[in-house]
Amino acid sequence: MKPNFEGALEQLTRVRGVRGAVVVDAQDGIALAGALRDGEDGDALAALAGAVMMRLVRGSDAAGLGPARLVYLRGDDGLLCAAPFGGTLLIAVLADRSANLGLVRLALLDAVGGLAA
Amino acid sequence: MRTIEPWVTEPLERFLQESQARLVLLTTSSGQVVAQHGFSRSLDVMAASSLGAGIMASTGAIADLMGSSGFGTIVHEGTRQSLILAAIDTPRGRWLGLVVFGRETTVGLVQLFWNVLARELLARMPATVNAPPKRAETFERDLDASLRSLFGR
């Protein structure tokens, strides 16, 4: 059965301040599905989030922390949250700096939980 | 890295650093090598340049058959190393890039930074060049001349 990527992404983009979300194959850094505001570059988000996530997953595993469940980066102009699921896939969310991190985190974990189930 | 045109060096070095690609070959569509990184023998550059130009030409012919305007990028994913062949349409004609990368990076990242490189090359490219127009018939001669410049043979 085809996973409902679009449904999961749509739920994420309903969170206030979220500018877009993509499902990424982290091994390739390629977007499988995306829901983004006009002007946001889904391919760039997928490539960069995939690269960061793969390194962090390897790093946290090597440090004995176990596999990373969620990663977030806060920049001057926004927030990037990513969570892996289903082996090499991940969801990356791009949000405004003013977005509520707790709500973004909750929605993201909900989305990957639903897709992994 | 070795370049025929010095203005290419800086953006190409940045591309290599950001994409973590292993080998890069930048040529004109007539076979003149503009820059290369990672090749140690002129013979390898000659083979890669000819094969890359051939692949782009044959996929262009397939695109014609399909009624498409052409393929800008071709990706070959291998188990240990992968390859991207990409074209940049410049005011001086079509340039071809051949990028080889391993598992330390991803096809998405290499494509992302290739697009950045293409924009930078177009922005920096000198408006005029005092060289005769290149033709397919002179491919081998142009390739040989640029290899002599790059490898000093």
C-alpha cells in the first residue's frame, strides 16, 4: 500500500508558522513528496536535511546515544526540524523562527509515527 | 585542480568542497577541457570527455525521438560510486560537467551544488572570448590541445 505522504505533510503545514515540509529519501537526498509555500525550494531542503540527518544519525549512534529520533536547527530566519522513519526516510519541516517548536515537534513525531505504523 | 580558464577555479573549488564530489570534469560540447579535478592521467580525461559527450549526444537523440527538448542532467547511480552528467547552456555554447561522487555525499546534494555552480559560472563568464567557434569535426583536436595545456604533454 502506498504510504499517505501527502496527508502527513498537509497535517504538518497546518501548524502555524510552518513554511513547508518534505518527505526525503535520506540516502539520496531526494524529495519523495512535498508541501511548500511558494518560493521555498523543496529540492534544496531535501538535499540539505537528508545530509544533516544521515550524519547526525550516524554520529549519535557512534556516540552510544542510540539512533536519533528528532533533530532541530534554529537559525536567524527559521527553524528546521527533521525526524527519520522507515529506515532511510525522513520528514523535514521548515518553519518561521516564531513558530512554536513544541507544536512543530509534536506534529512531526505524530506524522512519522503514522507513516512508520 | 587544473583549469584552462582561471575564473572557473574559485566556484569549482567551492563546488568540490560543498558537494564532496571525487572527480569533476568540465568541458565544452566540442571537447575542449575547461577544468578537471581528480584525474591523474590525460588518457582518463580524454576517455571521460569523449564518453560524456557521446552519452549526452545519444540521450539528446532519444529526447528528440520522445519529442522532448532534451535532458539537462543524467544520473547514473552505482553501488559504490555514482555519476552525474549535466549540461550548462552558456553564451559561449553548451558546457558539459561530469561529476563522480561516492557514498560520503548524496545525489541530491551534488545536484543542488551543481545548480549553484552553474549559476555562478554563468554570472562570472567573460562576455567575449577570442576563440574560433568550436565544431564537432574539431572535437578530437580541441580535446588534445586542452589536454596538452592541462597535463603539459
